[in-house]
Amino acid sequence: MMLNMVSDNAVIVFGRCGCCMSHVVKRLLQGLGANPAIYEVEEKDEVGFARELEAIVGDNNIGYDGKMVKVQFPIVFIGGKLFGGLDCLMATHISGELVPMLKEVGALWL
């Protein structure tokens, strides 16, 4: 089911319910005009959910910035690939690379 969610959405954010960092990720992407799929994980389900995400990522846990990414919330997948967390998203946005990437995967049309 999770593999389908990742592959079926141009951008998907997995975050904790009520987490301010997840809210920042969501608002940044929405502010750019992307409409990311958001999946919020309940606290009691975090460990099992993180293990499932790690199984999807497998040994390919290198984020967009070339650094190893530990599966922790919030975590962003763009174009079906592991992107990273809030720090990677912010750095990519500040560098001006995020909008072209979102256009490339079909999350932005303009």
C-alpha cells in the first residue's frame, strides 16, 4: 500500500499528526503551488510505519542532497524517490532548485 502511495503521487509527505515541522513542509509546498499528498501517522503507529518506509527505500536511502537519509518524520518523496526531510526541502528551495524539480515531476504546471 505504501509503495503505491509513493509511486502514485508526484509529491507525498509523511509526517506525525500535529507536528509543526510537518505543517511547515506542507505549507511550503502548497505556497509554491504544489498540492502534495499528506499522510499523517499517529504516534502509536510511528515505529511500524517507519519500518515500512525503510523497506520501500531499502539500501537507496540517499536523499536529493546526496546525504544518507534516516527515515524520520516528516519525510518527503518527490517523483517516487526519497527526497529528504525539512532541512533538505528548505535548502533546495533556497537554492532555487525546488520549483524546477516540482515542475519536472508534474507537481507544478506553470
